[in-house]
Amino acid sequence: MKGRILVAGIGNIFFGDDGFGCEVARRLTMGPPEDGVLVKDFGIAGMHLTYELVDGYDLAILIDAIQTADPPGTLSIIEPQVDDAAGPADAHSMDPRTVLAQVRAMGGMTARYLLVGCQPANTDEGIGLSPVVEAVVDDAAAQVRALITAELASPQQVAAAGVGP
């Protein structure tokens, strides 16, 4: 088994679909926990996520609403690049690029990041996901579970499953 994994729900539940990451994290905590995996809803607490990541993980999976050119409800898995030029940290907001830059600046040791994102339909003020985004929350949770399973699998299990080079 490999090392530690952090699954971080990101978003503001008071702005509609911006709460996507929080809802996916909540659903993931409803199942049995995996050894070496921490699932947590960080909401808009960027500094808390920064300090958590500084402790070091083999993989951090961030879950968030993201702006793409795709239709609302489209899920994407992205390996974000750490941008050292991201703006200064703000204890009362959450910008994943800024968080990752701050982790690097603080000497954080997280090896790899993945972002599971969803194109929002509505980020206006209000609590609750739009129907199109609500409809993909379980799919996003399943994708996160698959990423965790792949990360925790031993090389022998991966070879036996025919995954990889």
C-alpha cells in the first residue's frame, strides 16, 4: 500500500453550485474510511487546507466547481500545475492555485495533485446545487473512489488488472 491521500472538498455552500466540492466530500464521508485516506470538507478555508497540505501527502485530490467551456454538470479530472505567481493567501477565501503556491512556498511535500471539477450551472447566492450538478455528485464521488483505489493499489494488483504500461 502507498502512503497518505487527502481528499479535499472546496467551495461555498451559500453560492449554489459552488458548493459542489463540499457535497461530494460529504457523500464520501458517508462510506467506510480507507486506511491512509483523509476526506474533509474545507469549504472556503484556504489557509486550513494549506496547512493540511504542508504536512505532506502522496496525493491530494481537490474537488471543486470549475469554469470550463463545457456544459453545466460536466465532470473533469485535471492535474493542476502549481503556479508560484498565484496571489497572496486569504484566510477567508479559497483559490486552489493560491493554496498550492502557498504549500510550495512553505516547503510542503505533497507529491501530486488532482482536481475533480464540475462545470457549475448556477453560482448565484443561495443554498443548494442546481439539478444538473446534483445529478453528477454521485458520479464525481465514484471517480474520486476510483482514483483512491488506483493510488492505493500495489504494483502487483495494477499489473493483474491490466492497468498501466
